[in-house]
Amino acid sequence: MNEKKTIVIDEKTPLLLLAGPMFLELFLNTMLNNVDTLMLSHYDEYAVGAVGNANIIMFMMNILFNVIATATSVVVAQYLGAKRIEKMNMIYTLAVAVNFVIGLTLSGVFCAANPLIMNFLNVSPEMRPYSMIYIYIVGGGGFITAVFNVMLQILRCNGYTKIGMWVSFAINVINIIGNYLFLYGPLTFLKMGVAGVAISTVAARFIAVTVLIAFFYVKSIGKISLRYLNPFPGKLLKKMIKIGLPSAGESLTYNLYQTTLLSFVNSMGNDSVNARTYCNTLISFAMIFSNASAMSTQIITGHLVGAGKSDEAYKRVFKTLRTSLPITIALASVNAILCRYTLRLFTSNENIIALGQMIMIADIFVETGRCLNMTFVSSLKAAGAYIFPLIMGLVCNWSLGLTTGYLVGVVIGVGVAGIYAGTATDECIRGLIVMYYWYKKKWLGKAIVDKKDVKDLD
């Protein structure tokens, strides 16, 4: 087998070298979800809101998969930066094996809890059957996503960001073809509808994870074998869980908070639910550039911190923000201006469009704060400071976001746009707090790779 060609990631690495392919990858991933929404909107409007509800649960499952995936990105980046190449196969094997087991377990748990989830979300009787079948199929195949997440992080941290872009493109093509076959094509006689869309999604992800594993071996990045886990690296696993749990906990508390807000929206009627689903489809396009920039900076920061270049890491994060924040605000503003036209791609219901216009104005402030959060939280995690973002998430989500959203949206009666006003309050204040934490260099000395303990990780 040919020797692996090393990709150097340091302070001189251009942001767009990593962010460009990641942007396209996230764009295509966004398209994957939005294609389902668009194609279902012409099939059954209740199915759209139902899949929107189900995707909240799928996102929660994905957060739990990211306990190990997030830790993998931090550990791999720092160890590569520290040139600890001899540890990599063990890290790769451990990450894939553990996440596969977690995936199987959670797939079973979420499928078993499906009826309870529907009750908690106050899903309407019209939408409930669609939501449940989607969770049974896509949630049942969640272990595929678990392995996919880990493999993608491994390849990204090794500098191979373009593979994610191409795989996402392939997923979209497969998903669109599958949706067409079940909703409008030769397989319509099966009358599977939402179930067919879910099957297309799972099939596309299975093909994607197969391609990522094949690429991993073709490029000689490393090897995955259970023999690397003998003796079992218990200390390394504990360290990865210690990293991953707070990171996942931060995302989980945010998703639980958003799920609670969704229960408020569900009580406002089906038009509000659909307006939220359609607007989130458009909003996802506004946030992908700042997300790609934050993810790229996380990889670069991890390599720099692992190499002991803290000053370079500090400056690099602010450099990213000077690029990502203006672009994010511009994209959100364009979204707000054009939404009266773009929402008509999904619906002709004038009440939904009016609600959507109010949502998109509030979202300008949501995206401003979210850009700050993604940039600095990703960098703090890469530097090993994973506890502070969790604390801020717990405090700000529930004391600011939920309270403001409930007061403005429900008590005052603004409606679904008031829920987004609460999210904007949370994102902006929390974003300023984590930026100040990075600015004061409170993250120094929290690196995962410590030369004193590297030998003790096995």
C-alpha cells in the first residue's frame, strides 16, 4: 500500500481551502433536507409539518451520535498537530466502534419511545402518522448516521474536506431519484409517501458511509481494526467521553430548548407549524457559510493548539469572524427581503407567507448571534475548553431564550415570530459572552494533548 501523503494544516492554511468544500458540503446537505420538504409540499401539506417535527427528533439523535464524533475531531486534530501519528489507528478504530454501538442502541430507544415523543411534541392527529413512520425508518437507520459522522470528522481533520462535498452531492442525487420514484414515479402505486421519502434518505446515507470508508483506505489515511483495541484503550475512551459529553450536552440542551419552543408553535395551529418549517428551510441557507467557516477554524485551531501555537490560534479565530459575520448578516437580510417570493415555492397560503415574513425579519438577529456562537464555541472546543460553552448554553437557552420566546410569542400574542425573537435574544447575548471568554484567553492550558500524559492514554 502506498504511503499516506500528509496534508499540512497550520496558521498559513487558507480558510477557504477547508471552508470552501465544507460550504458546498453543507449546502448540499441542506438541499438534502429541503428537497424532502419541497417534494412533500406538493404531495401533502400535512406531511411537510410532520417531517419537520420528526427532523427535530432526528437532530436530537444526531447530537447524541456527536458525543464521540465531536471528541474525534478534537483529538485527531490535536494529535496530528502534535505529530503523534502512532496513536491514530487506535483513535480511528475506537471512534468508529463506539459510535456504531451507540447508534444501534439509540436507534432502538428512539423507535420504542416514538409514541411518547409524539405526545410530548403535541403533534396534531393529521400529522402524527407521518411523523411516526418517518422516525421509525430514519431513526431505525440512525446507526448509519453515527458511523458517517465519525468517518467525516476523521477525513476532515486529515485535510480531506472535498470528499464530504462529493458524497453530499451523490446523496442528493440518490435522494431526489428515490423521492421521485415513491411520490410521483413508477413506485407511486405502493402509496408509501412519507415512508418512501424516509427509505430514500436511509439508502442514500448507507451508500455515503460506504464511500467514506472506501476513501479512507484508498488514501491510506489509516486502518480500522479491532486488534488496535487490544488492550482496550480505556483511558483514551474516558478522555474522549469527557470531551464529547459537554459538547453534546451543549447541543442537546439547545435542541431540548428548541423542542420545547416547537411545542409552543404546535399549539398555535398548523399554519404556524408549516411557516416555521418553510422558514427553517430558507434560514438553513443563510447560516451555512458561517457554519463552514467555524468548522474550518475548529480544525485549524485544533492543529495549532496541538502544535503549541496558541497565539496563532487566538488571532486566527478573530480573522475568521471578520469574514463570516458580515456575509452571514447579508445573507439573512437577503432572505428577509426575498421571502415573500421564495416562500411561494412551498405554499400559496397567504397566512403562512405573512407569518413567514415576520419570522425572517427576526432571523436576521438570530443569525448574527448564531455566527458569534458557532465561531467561538467551535474554537473553544478545539482548544479543549468544552465546559464553558455547556454552562452558557444551559443558562442562556432556558433563562433568556425560552422565557423571552414564551412571553413575546405566547403571553403577548405575537405568535411564531415571537418564538424567534426569544431565540435571537439567547443567541446574541450568549455569542457576546463566549467571544469575551476567547478574547480574555481563558482557554489557555486546556489542550487535550499533554506531553506528560500522552504515554498514559493506552
